[in-house]
Amino acid sequence: MKFRLIAVGKLREPYLAAAAEDFRTRLRRYESYDEIEVAASRGTQPERAIREDDERIANALDPADVLWLLDREGTQFSSPELAERLRTLADAGTSRIVFAIGGAYGTGETLRARAAVRWSLSRLTLLHEWARVVVLEQLYRSAKIARNEPYHH
């Protein structure tokens, strides 16, 4: 199964870019992974920014993609639960899961309706740059758990 991450905006902080690159490298030993950054809306009106960011994310999706949308109002998973959900999808023949992280104002209803899963990392509000690193770390952790390898203690 392939993983893709679509994120609005760039990783600007060097320490976050380094952490993300470290987990990308680790994850690619286990899973096919790629990442797309889409430009963030420059609009100051939240409705416009959400609409523009959602369009950019939607344009990067293929019709067959299984979309997991990062959403603070979504479902929270423990690391073992996440590993099991991903393993079940792989066993069912899912070819690619796309994890999408919206912009500063979140995502709109159209993208939420398209999502197979709305995944919440926490009830806390996180910067989308932090969310990207956490998603990468959890995908790596899930790969280790699925193979019964040490890391997840």
C-alpha cells in the first residue's frame, strides 16, 4: 500500500523540516511514501482561504484515493489502533491512502464529505507544520507495530 501526504503550506522551520525528513527516511524503509505541498491561500477571509486550500488538495487527489483528512473534530486513535486500521486497509487491497492536512483555517465541508476517515491527532489545536511531523512519526510507528518491531513502547 502507498501513502501520500498532501499538506497546505511549507515546512518553514528548519528543525521541523529536519524532523519530517528523518521520519520520511525511516518510513520509506517500510512503505511507499510521497508528499505534495500545495500553496496556502493568501486570503485573509477564512471562508475564501478554506475554499482555495480545499480546491488545491482536491486537485491533487485521484478518484481511487482513500482520503484520511486531518481534522481536530475527527476520530482519535491510539498508535496500535492506527496500525490495525492501516493493516486492515492494506489487507483489503487498498492501493493508496492520502493523508491531507489543511491550512490555517482548517478544511471545508466538501473535503470532509470526501474523506473516508477524519483523523484527529489531538483535541488540542496544532500548527499544521507540527501536525505533519506527528503524522509522519505515527505512520512510521504504525509500520513498526505492524511488524512487531521494537519502537512503540
